[in-house]
Amino acid sequence: MKKIDLAETREFNPMGMKSIVLHDSEHFKILNFNINGGSIFPVHSHDLDGQLSILVIEGEGAFLADDNATIPAKTGDMLVSDIREPHGVRAHRCYHCPANLRDNENFPVCAYPDCW
């Protein structure tokens, strides 16, 4: 058995996304993608058989799909799809920040360390 403390993997990249491998075995892989508010994990697919799940641990945004399709996503929401199906994620701007910053289109990523 293996216990993973997600608090220890709460690392963010100011440029948009931080990827951390939590578990990797022959049968199962778990990745933690920490995405800054205002950032996008682009729509992509994998030439593999199987399924994937994407769980929103914190925040709000959207699950992304082919043809610009979106599905609203918030804390606790999970997307399940075939790995070959195009998928991606968009994180909304940080709502911890003052309204004058979060509503400013020229300020897409939170500059407050407490939000990261």
C-alpha cells in the first residue's frame, strides 16, 4: 500500500501548469496537474487503450473537449473518458484575489502566493 499526501504536491508553476507523477506502475498511473487560475491544459489525446479520470481537487474551470466543447467544472467534479477522446482543462482566474485584479483581462494569473 501507498499513502499520498496531496498537500506535499501543491506546487505551482507561475507560467501555468505543474505536473507531478504520484504513482506509476504497469497497470495504473496517477498524475497531479496543478494549474494556475487563467491557465489552460490544452486539448489533446493519447494513442492508448483505456480510460482516464480528471478530478478537480480545488477551484473552478472547465473540462475541454474537441470542437471547442466545454463542461463546467468545480471542486469535487470528475470527468471520465476514453484516453483516445480529446480532453483538456481550463482553470478560471483566481477568486481569492481582489475583484479589481481578478476582473482584469490583463491579469490572467494570480500574483498572490497564498493563492498558489
